[in-house]
Amino acid sequence: TDAELARAVAAGRSVALVERGRVGGTCPTRGCIPSKALIRSAEVAPEVRRAGEFGIRVGSMEVDFAAVMDRVRGIIDRGSSGAQRWLESLEGLELIAGEAVLEGPERVRVDGRTLTAPRIIIASGAEPGVVPIHGLERTPHLTSDDVLALTELPRRLLVVGAGPIALELGQALGRLGSQVRMVEVAPTFLPGAEPALAGALQDHLREEGIEIVVGAAIHFVAPGPRGGVRMLVTADGRDRTLEADALLVAAGRTASVEALQLAAAGVEGSARGIPVDARLRTDAETVWAAGDVLGPGWGQFTHVARRQGVDVAENALGLDPHDVPKDVGPRAIFTDPELVSIGLTEEAARAAGYAVRVGTGTFSGGKARAWGEERGAVRVIAQADTGRLLGAHVLAYHGADLIHPVAVAMQAGDGSGDPIRRAFHVHPTLGEVVKSAVEASQPT
């Protein structure tokens, strides 16, 4: 990560960075930033359609999908070019383009060139996962990476998965004009999320015309007889044949390790991730790992990888070595409305033996009403006797921007919601609803 490199270079160390693709990694080149650019275009489209609610008269609205994707790719180009210029400006850092292959615990080969170093950090990220569906290898399909290279919008889109990536891309393409159907093998929608908010999000998506089939058994996929794809599934006790013009497989990401040949350096690891100790060291004494390549237990999010970048550099270089906590959030799904959470759900807190008090709030009135964005709610879970915040969950328009006061309070002092309760919040703002929910979760 950029934080990792900056920490190592600032310590006066010589650093070689090997990158096989575009500089910047997953987030700016094929993940969070380009997907949010796509989502923004998909957010503008329905705003134009409902402009009459705000007294604004517009003519007919047309989606120029090619222009949408040109904008997305332009944002990718600017981000990657900027990151490359920054790296090339760092004294003591050499940027090497190519595929890295481990030859030993202190040796890396890059396209015929051998590099040696007393410390190696693996931060190769994650890539779209391979889903074991019969016939998939013979059926044309898209991954989340491929969506960002589209130039034509599929008229009918079939999506495997209904997790964060599938929901974000599925809703975006649906708002731009695709007829979207999602197939999820999990028995419930977003298992592990706060059920009331997950259910509300599912209802909002269905109101937009997105069909979500949960608890499905996928028997096979195949090319359609007249192009496109078809899929046989069993759901709700009956067989269904689903057809579409394109298939998006978005059922998670796996650690990008296959090309590294980890075993040559004595490093354990697989597509599920690279095991590390509390200081991010692998089985090999001279090799560390950080970021998405660790696997989901450590949190596959850019904000987590950035923190780990500093942690792993400090630990590898012996600069204030310290244990690294696993990710507890916040984590967000950038649908509209956005679903964001930190810590425990009410069910998980009770299962852990806590006596809890739950504070709730709704986005009715105030700025939410003025904006026409009253969808959603807040649920805050606190320890009943002390007020210590155990978790918070927000479903709201741009809800990911609202969770941070709770995240700070959970890390500060005794972790109670009292600092939020005592602080003034600007009126009118959406953040007032979070404050109200925190207040209701605290002991009286």
C-alpha cells in the first residue's frame, strides 16, 4: 500500500516495488473508486427521473452508457497515473513492472531479473473468486473487473451472488437500464447483517425492479440457444430456468497468490489467504504479508489495508513492533441507500452474553425530508449497564459518511456513547439521527 511504502522510505530503507498491473492496486484501478464512479452515474439517473418532485422540469432522459464508462475509465487513468508519479518521486524506491515469483525466503524473480532482500512483504491483494458452478467454464461470463471494461449495457443481466460487490454493481447497472436478477445460494439476504436493515434494503432494491432469489441451488449454467446465457436453479421448492443476455459472477474475492509460488519461500497460503501471526509475519522468518491477500478474516477493505501497510512496514523493519488487531469495521455496502455497520449486531451481542440496550432512529423529517431521502434507519447496540458501544448499523442515503463518530467513540476512553450524546450536532443534518439512536442506547 502507499502507506507501507511511505513508512519504509521515510525510515531510510531501500525499497523495490514489483507491480504486475496498473499502479495503484485494486481500489483505484478495478475496485472501490471506479465502481463508485459507476454508482455515481447510476445515482444521477434516478435523480433526473424524479426531478419533478423538486419542482424541476426536465425533458426526456437518456443514458449514454459508453460515455458513463468513458468517465469511469478516465477516473481510473488519473488515479493510476497520479499514484505512479508519486511512487517515482520517492527517493530510495524502485518501481519494477512485472510478475513477481518467489525463489526463496530472500529472493524474488521478476521476468528474468533476481532481486534479493532481507525482508519481503507480500501485498498482492485479491481477485474475483472462482465459483464451482457446473458449465461455468464453457459459458461466457463477467467478473467485477470485466464490468469496468464494458462498452455496451446488457439488456438483461443475471448475477451470481447478492453480497456487497454484486449488490453495488447490480443496482448500478439496473438503474442505467439493465433488467437485473440476482441468484444467491445463502438461505437469507446478507446473512450476518442487522436483519431489520438488511430486509429494508432488500425491499428497496425490489421496488427498483431488481429480483433477488435467495436460498438457491444452482445446477448449471450454459450458453443460451440464441446467445446470452441460461441457468437452472431450484429455489422455494421449484425448478426455474433463468435466461439473460449476460452473466456476472460476483460471489466474493480470493487471495491473489497463485503466481507467487509461495512454497519456494516456505510460505503457507492459498486462495483463502496467507496465514500470518499477530505481527503479520508468515511462516517464513523473512516474509510478511498485509492487505486483502490475508483473506476475509483480516478484513478485505482499503481502509484496513492502509492501516496494515503502516503496521507491516513497522514490524518488518523493527520500528516499534506491535500486534495488529483484526478488522471489526466499519464496513459498508455502497448501494442506495448505503448499508454500513461496525461491531456486533443485536443478535450477536446477546449470543456473546451481553445484556444490551438498543437505540434506534429513523430518517423522517429534518434534512432527510428536505432532501427527499427518508429511507432507512439506525440501530445502535450498547451494553445495558455501562453504555459501552458494541455495534452500530446504518441504512441511509450516503450512510457510510455517518458511522465515523460511533467508530471513534468505540475506540476512545471507556467506549461508551456519552461523548456523542454530549456533543452538539449541526441541525439540520442526517448525523442527528445517529446521535439520537446513540442517546437511546445509553443508560438513563
